[in-house]
Amino acid sequence: MNECNTQEIQQFFQLFQNTLKDIQIHHNKTIASLHFGPIFALQPQGNEQHSWQICAFYQSISATNPLTEIEYFLNRLLSARHIMQQNIHDLFALIAHYCQAQYKDQPQKKLFALYRQVYSYFFDATALSPSPKQPVVAIEQTQIESCKQQLQTLAAQLKVMILDKLLDPTTATWFQHVESHFNLQAYGHFNHNLSPHLDHLKRWEQENPNRLYWFLLRQDFNHVDDPSYFSYAHLIQLCYLNAPLFRHKGQIKQLFAQPSEQFIAILKLVFSPHTKKAYASQIIFNLIPHLDTPEQLLNLSVILLNSDEPLYEQYVAQYSHALALNLYILNNSHRFFHEVDLSLNDFIYGKQIQGTKYTQLPNIALIHPATTAQSLIRHSAIWHKKSQHIHVSNTPFDFKASTFVLHECTFELICNSKELMAEAAEMEHCILSFVQAIHDEKYYCFRVRWHDFRGTLGLRYNKEYFKYEFHQLTGKSNALAPEYVIRVAQAFSQYLTVEDIYFDNSLIAA
């Protein structure tokens, strides 16, 4: 049974059409407000210039707050270079929700159904094709297209009106250059901070746009009126987080020579909370020659950790070289017979290992100018292997020896850390990475033998449902196992579940 009939849908669509036709955009220059009647208005907030509060002229029938919905619509509209389909969807939703609010005596379920039905006519290509499950509605395609064109026009007019009438054209343009997405509230604060310095900032923009963006991103306007601000003598003395921002004049020259888009991206990374660490700026500036693509900048933002260790000051050159190698490896992973991931970072930021213990000496101290990408990968692999052995030693387990034979396949439970390390060494795979789950009785490993085949089986154990689940079965160096043995291993996991066999780690405290 349909939740709404043909007449109700037609009436709702007619209300939507009439509302769309009635919408007018008015700008009050005297009080700097904008009225998008009859849906909402932007009113000045107190006496603050370029700061507004949203006034919604309807109540939502759902949990969605109209103020939030309108704010999202405006921010997305102002962020887009051109009117996007998302903007049309957003504006449709505002008007449709306004129309819903005009019904005073209809149940919520009915109003939701009306919205869904009309929405489908606008944005679902199959909605206008009659089907047994939906009523035939006399809404012509030309009417829908006319409404969509009106939505497009209104969205464009509203965007132009806000940018030209409400916002300061100069600071709005600057904001769009340095921010990925437009936000009215953030712009208000941005404009407020810049207002006292506009003349000086415009002068710097004329000399070199990067000088303007420097102030916009650093948000420190001390000495903005000093004509010698961008001299080497002044910039080399600037500090960030109580550390020199630049290491030498060459970094300054290289930074300000970047295209503006790259200059902005680099400074965003420097002043990002993610990389907020003394001397990190010097490392980033050293890496500028390796940051010629957006992908490389993104990679650096991931691998440049906000390390807890205050080592950047002592090892700026070493970190710069190590991270440059890491960027090279990430960008040329196809050249290396190695599955490149963030494990290199674990080594770069890790502690040296002596014997079976970590020391207080950082791995970064081992990096020198002659270190190559291949040697970095090799040292990282050795360090990770030692690190895994330490982790295994610190995560003990002890199961009762158990052997099972099923369809000529033998399954021997790996009972303790010593056997696990021996299996990893013999089979040359990553079984050690499961030690924590094994310790917690959530994963079990078995040595597998069938004729000439030798493999390692991993089973997950679900403690909530007392169920074993087949995870993987591989041969030496992760070689594929025979299909027959895989099927037997899957049957073995079911056997353990049916027989309710449980392996208890005697080293877990009761």
C-alpha cells in the first residue's frame, strides 16, 4: 500500500513549485544582511563586521536542525568553483523541508513519503517510468527540468550575492586561496584578524603574492608594516615553537621561489597541528626539492610524524635525508622488490636494538649522507625482525601440545613463543605478527604436513560464539597451498568448533 496517493504528491509538488517561484534574494546594505525569502536570512552578529547568524524561517519535522542544514548548504555552495549537482540537491532539500513545515495536520511518515517521492522525480532517472509499486503522477518531465533550472539559477544568484555584497571581495578571495573549503564562520574570524592590516597586505601582494600568503598562513602580523620584513636578515631570525623557523638562507630562497599553490601547501604543512614540532619546519624546507607533486606533499604529511621524542633539533640533516629516501621509495615502489608501507617510518622513528632489548639510542643516528634507499629498506627489515622477536618474547603463551590427523593431513598446534619463532624462521613469513592475538586466545597457528607439502595454518577463534574460522594457509615464503589441503584445513576448523575443543594459554593470569 502506498504511503501517499497521486493527488497528495501533486499537491506537494505544486507547493514546491510555488515556493520556488516566490523566492527572492534581497541584500540590505545598511545592516549588511541578506534575505533568501521565504526560507532563511543571514543577519549580522552583534557589531562584528562580516560575521553573521543564520535565521531559518521554518521548523524541521525531523531531527535535522535547519540552521545546520542551511550552513552546510552555504559553505558547500561557496566552496565550489561552479554550481555542482550537490548544490542543487542541497537547495532542493531546503525548499522541500520548508514545504513540509507548511503542513500542520499531516503525520510525519506521510511528509517523509512525499519528500522521497518528489525527490525521486528530480534525481532518479527511472522515477517517471510508471511501475506497479508507485502511483502514476501527472508531473511532466518539462516541469521537473524547469524547476531544476530555477534551482541552478537561484544557487548561482545567491552565491554571487554573498560574495559580492556580504563578503569583502579582497579578503574572500584570499580566504579561498588558503583554505580548501569555504566556511562562513571561519571567514568572519579571518576577515576580522586581517582588517587592521589590509593596506600593508595589499602592498605585499603587489610585490609578491607569496609574501601575502606568508602572513595569511602564519597569522602573525607583527612587523607587517616593516618594509624590510622579507629580508634574509629578518626572516632567518624568526622562530616557531621556540626554534628557528629556517636553518639557512638557502631554505628561504627556495621556499619563496615556489609557485603560489605549492608555497601555500608547504606552509600549511609547516603550521599544521599534525607536524607541530620544533625544528620540523627546517626538515620540511630541506625536502622542498622532493615535493614537486601533490602526491609527494600528501606522502610527507603522512610520514612526518609528530614524534614524542625531541630529536629533531639534533638530527635535522638525518631526518631530512631519511624522509627524502622514504619519499623516493614511496614514489618508486615498483622499482623495489619490497612491499613498501609505513614500516619504514617505524624504523626511522624507532630505537636501536642491542641484543634482545631496545636502547635509548635513536635509529636516526645511524642515517648518514651515504645511506641509500636499498640500505634503508635492508636496515629497516633487520630492525623489524629483531623488534618482532622482542615483542614475541614479551607476549608469552603456552598451550598443551596437540596433534590432529584429518584426511591424511597432520595439524600440529604451535604451543609457545619459541616454536612460533622457529616456524617464522623456517617458513619465512609474517606469522610473528599474530603473537598478540595468539596470547589472547583469539588466534591459533598449526604446522601442517601432507605428503611433500609443508605449510602453516592460521585459525581465528571467536570467543563470543565459540567458533573457529579459517584465516589462511600458506607454504614457505607465503607460497600457495594445494587446494586439497585448503579444503581439509577448512574442514578441520569446523571439526574443532563442533567438538568444542579449546586451547588454553596457561600464562594468562586467571
